[in-house]
Amino acid sequence: NDSGLLRSGRNATLCSLVSLSVAMAVLWIQLIRCDFSILYVAEHTSLDLPLAYRISALWAGAAGSLLLWLWMQMGFLNSAFFSVKPEKRLFTAYARIISNLVAVFFLLVLVLDKNPFALSEVVPQDGAGLNPLLQHPAMVLHPPLLFVGYAAFAVPFAWAFACFKSVGTLDHPAFVKTARNWALTAWIFLTVG
């Protein structure tokens, strides 16, 4: 019930989205420019790769996929949190707790194991290129659609946690309507993907 802590949690969630947006922009720029000093770029792009596949190289490897997933997840969670009425801020705080813990897990994996910004020990003249199996127009759309679905499921998960924490049941109006809409959205994207 500390308004300072509630503001701090809200600001941390928003700052996380802003930081992830900058990281996404930087990685996409490096992929498009074929900056082979970054290991991820050297492993997934090449100078002769068309622009569409340079852009889609972001989700060609685990590091880029995790970054994309986390970025989308934090975007969806922020939009869900900011659409909640101010009188439900305690409910939102519980949802924010679990969503930020999930984000911390993703960030730890990105920083400690799958760093998309790791530098190449030796900068190659040309990159390895995109896996030939991924060089198909459907692969430009298929993975992002799935990641939208995966990331959108973070909202019902956070809402379910908040319901159990605040009222002890899922029979809560704030949960039912919001979680249903987000779950339907997620399923639509997963189905299309």
C-alpha cells in the first residue's frame, strides 16, 4: 500500500520497455548495416542477404528471439497496466510483481547466456548468412506472429497471479474480462502464426 513503491514498480516496468526498445532498435540497425563486429550479426546475416531477411534475422537465433519476445511482452504488459483504472492500482501492483520477475528471468538469460550484443573475437569480412531454411517469405511473418501470441499470454498470467494474491480466486471482474480479451488475442495470433 506504499504509493512510492507502486510508482517505483510502474516506473521500472516502463523503463524496462524503453530500454528494450532501444536494444531492439540498435540490434535491427546493426543487422541491416551488417555490422559483423557483433557476433549475432555475423552469425545470421551476410552482405548479399536481401533487406527483408536482414530484418528477419533478428528472430533467426535464440538471442534475438528472446529479445523480441521480452520486448513484445513488456509492451503488452505496459499497455495492459496503463489501461487499468487508478482505484485498482493494488491489483495492478500484484500483476506487475510477477510480470517483472518474468522479465528479470528473460533478462538474466539474455545477459548471462544468450547475449545478442556479444562482440566477435575476429571481425569477418562477411557474415555466415541466414540459414537457408529460414530464407522463405513465410519465415519473415511466421515467427513474429507466434511471438506476439506467446507475449500476449503474459497478461492473463499476470492477472491470474494478481487475482490469487488479492482475492484468492479467479472469480474477479478485473480478471475475467481483461484476461479473456488478452487470451483471445494471443490465441488468434498463435492460430494465424
